[in-house]
Amino acid sequence: DYIWFEIKGKTFTDHDGETKALLISRDISQRKKLQEKLLSINEKLEEKVQERTSELKETQERLIRQEKLAALGKLSGSVSHDLRNPLNVINSSIFFLKMKLADASEKIKKHLGIIENEVHAAKRIIEDLLDSARIEKPAFTKINANDIIKESLQAIEIPPGIKLKKTLCPSPCIAMADKVQMRRVLVNLIINAIDAMGESGTLEVHCRLVDAKRVVESNKKTIAIDISDTGHGIGDEVLPHIFEPLYTTKKKGLGLGLPIVQEIVERHGGEIKVFTNQQGTKFTVLIPSK
Ligand SMILES: Nc1ncnc2c1ncn2[C@@H]1O[C@H](COP(=O)(O)OP(=O)(O)OP(=O)(O)O)[C@@H](O)[C@H]1O
Ligand SMILES: [Mg+2]
């Protein structure tokens, strides 16, 4: 270690008229050390502030997302409720007319049939609307992630030009989770992947057990499910918004898929990660194993 000195000096003329110099040196090692300490404390403090700020931002974004989802759920709930009544009235009137007009012309019967079908279609739309914005409290049961993957893939029609690569977990992948909600997570991610590829590409679903950082029960493994595609990727201007409710870049999208996926995964004590570039995108769902 060096010893640090501060040297001050001045020149003066003594009684004999000679010019002399006076130098005073002082050991400032202690001060230097303190300064360095202060600097490193400052740096650490800055890091902490940045950490906290980003935590706060995440919390804020989560709150906004939850609030928007809740508002959407409420709105769709009340719209559905209000629409269901008139539709039921139309339905009973059709029933009545069909009885009264049992021997009416084919044309009249055809039109009654059309009205009946359309009322059905409208009711389905209402159910879908209700389903799409509502997330029930998860009903936790013991599930095997491999089964959920298989069931989700069965529920989706994969275009013929898209190759599926499925790698299931070799060891049991058991979690406490809501089966229906976890399927919803995977189905949404797989549909997004297919949408990004269009006619052709490779869809990869990969399930594995990993050692991920876990606050509680750190000795337990985490189930990681990767859904990767070879689609167009997510641009820098789109990426910050993908988890916002109602954000979509698709003509027929609602922009509800990913916010719901994130909400469900978080309710399962898990998290979701995105990796993307121009060659494609990978979403990783992490949930605690049992
Ligand atoms: N695998 C992916 N590749 C490229 N872009 C994606 C991918 N997944 C999501 N995105 C982008 O994120 C946006 C939001 O996705 P999200 O699933 O929330 O809504 P959506 O698919 O547009 O509509 P919805 O899911 O409600 O039908 C998409 O519009 C798309 O721009
Ligand atoms: Mg989607």
C-alpha cells in the first residue's frame, strides 16, 4: 500500500533577502481510504436504487395489467349478461313461431332456422368473450406437465407445412397446478408461435426440469416448458408491449393471449421468459415442481 501525501508549498523572502521555499507535507492516506470507501458505497447505493426502480416498474406494470384484465372481465361480464336476456327472448319467440307455423312454407321455415342458428352463434360469441377475459382462481391439483403438453397439442390444428418437434421430460414433471389454465397457457403460446410462422416452419415444444432460483423450497426443481418457433420474431418496438392487455399486431387479434398467460403463470408462482431474434422466438414457462 502506498502512503498518500498532500504537499503544499510557498516561496518567501527571508531577512537576508534570500528567496526560500516552505513545503508542508501531510499524510492523507486515511482520507484517501475514506474517499474510496465512500465511492464504492455510492456505487452500491446506485445499484440498489436501480434494482428497486426496476422492481417498482415491474410491480406497477403488473398492477396495471391486472386492473385492465379485471376491467375487461367486468365489462364483458355485464355486456354478456345484458345480451343474454334479449337473446333468450328471441329464442323463445322462435320456439313459439316454429310451433305456430308448423305448416308454413319452406321459405319461412328456412328463415326461422337462420334466426335460430344466428342466435346460437351470438350466444357462443358471448361465452367466448366471457371466457377470454376471465381468469378464475386456479383449482390446484397434481398434474404431469407432459400430459398437459400432449393435451394442448391435441387441441390445436397444426398447419401441414409446420413441423412439430416435441421433447417431453424424461423424469416425472409433477406440479400443483390448474389443468385447464395450464392448457390455456400452452395453447395461447403455441397459437402465437404458429401465427408467427404462417405456412411453414418448425414448432418446438420442450419440457425439462431445471434448477432455477426459488425463494421457497430452494431444493426443489422447476419445470421449464419452451415453446419455440422459427417465425418472424418480435421487433424492438413491439417487445415492450406484448404483455399489455389489448396490445396486438394482428388483424384479428384481441391482444389478450399473453397478458392472460402471464397472469396465470404468476398465479402458479412461476414466471415467463421471452427470447427473440429475426430467426424466431422462444417463450419459456417456468413453474415450481411439486
Ligand atoms: N411467437 C411470437 N412471435 C412473434 N410475435 C409474437 C409471438 N407471440 C406474441 N407475439 C406478438 O405479441 C403480440 C401480443 O400477443 P397476444 O397473444 O397477447 O395477442 P394476439 O395473439 O395478438 O391476440 P390474441 O392472443 O388475443 O388472439 C402479438 O400480436 C404479436 O405481435
Ligand atoms: Mg395470441
